[in-house]
Amino acid sequence: MYMYRGFVSVLKSFADWWSIYLEIVDRLGIDRGFDELATDIAYELVHHIEPSIDVYRSMIMGRNVIVLGAGPNLENHIELLERYGDLKQAILIAADGVTKALVDVGVIPHIISSDLDGDLEAIFYAVSKGSKIFIHVHGDNIAQFISFIEELKKFSKNFVVTTQVEPRYPILNFGGFTDGDRAYAIAIAFRPSKVLLAGMDFGTVVGRYSKPWLKSAEKASMRKQIKLLLALKIVSILACISSIPTYTLSEIAPTCVKRFAAESLVLRGSVWEVNDSR
């Protein structure tokens, strides 16, 4: 893990992330100045709160981790994972709206990666039950962030604020953009034994848990499709650099990520293994 002035990543330097970020800015027309403003505002609100890095490291390092994204296959993957083991015992990192899907089946994730456009009621509930949350602040969610963080601070300090521009400690940058690829970036920064991706489709359809107002999966907008392609690229880069064995249950597998069927998966407590004999 590389950590320098709030940049925490398997990438070799902040410059490596910055080149990816500039591509994101160019392809999506993001105003970098607003991202930087968001980070400055967040710093004023949380500068006195120390992130519990050692807690997250001990939670993940050397463990088998499942990262769940809000793709159209999420509910099917949750059902499959529950069928082949006890999902409540697994180390789970949920991308934003996935929290609602897990809470709906009585499961509380260990970590939530969110930029606050998922189901906030479910997120608050999960945090009240022990979930640690990595809250992402950027130029498009400043108002939501201020409101959320002020409410969260009333009952919990179990959070980390993240940014996609140059961090101001205790605000951290893990080298991720969407909630899904950032969840993976957080996982591998703390050096797990292996990672399983579930509900991470990277296709042209978004799942109903990706936004709280969706009632079913639907075609992704062109802008969202670009975001998913960028997420696919980021996961591929991180998976290849980290050399941490990473698997996916989805049809689309990032580079350096191995695809396999849920039927070959065995969950034993917090440990999952691939059973090739199935």
C-alpha cells in the first residue's frame, strides 16, 4: 500500500492516479475546480476527525473480501452467495445503493463506499448497526455531503471522507471514481488475500439499487455508460498492479480478473474459496 499525504492506493504514486483523473475530467466534462472546492469544504467539516486506518487494515488485510456493486445482476448474485454460504459471516464492502439490497435481506456490510446518491435511510441504518462508511465528496454532491455529514457526526465517527482530487488529510484519496471501482480500490489498498466482485456488471444496464427512485433495471444513459467504462478501466488497472487474486461473478470481467460461476464458490464463515470440483 502506498500512502503519502492522504493518497492511499496500490498505485505507485499520486501522479498515476492524476493521469486517470484527467482522462475522467476530459471524457465527462467535469469541472476540476468544483471537486477541489468540495474537498476544501469537507476539510473544514471533518479536519478534527482522525480516520481509523488501522481498524480498516485489520478488517481487510489477509482476509477474503466480497465487493458488491449495484449492477442489474446484484439481486441474483446475493441470492447465489446466500445459497452457497452464510453471507452474514463474509467480509462485505458495499457500493452505495447495494446497502439497501443487503439490508433488505438482513445483512449489514462491513464497509460502505458512497457518494450519497443511494438510499440514505438504509445507509444510516447500516452505520447505526456498525458499518464503516467511506463518504466520497465531489463537485456535484456538496450540499448532500454537508447535510449528511452533519447528521452522521451526531451519532458516529466511524467514517472516512474521500476525494478524487488532491487530498487534504484526514480526507483521503484511494484512486477510485464510481462507488463500485472505489469500493474495490479501498479493498485492495488494505491488501486482502483475495477479492470477489459481485453485482459489478460494467455493461449498458443499471440495476434498480443504483438509484433509490428506480423500480427496476433500466438502460444506462450515455454518460453513465462512459462512467461504467471508466470504472472497468480503473478496476483493470488496479487488479493488474496489485496482483491480488480477484474474481467476478459477472459476464464482463476486467483485465486481470478471473470469471467463475457462483456454483464453484464455497463460503465458510468469513472465508470464501473456489471449488473447482463442482
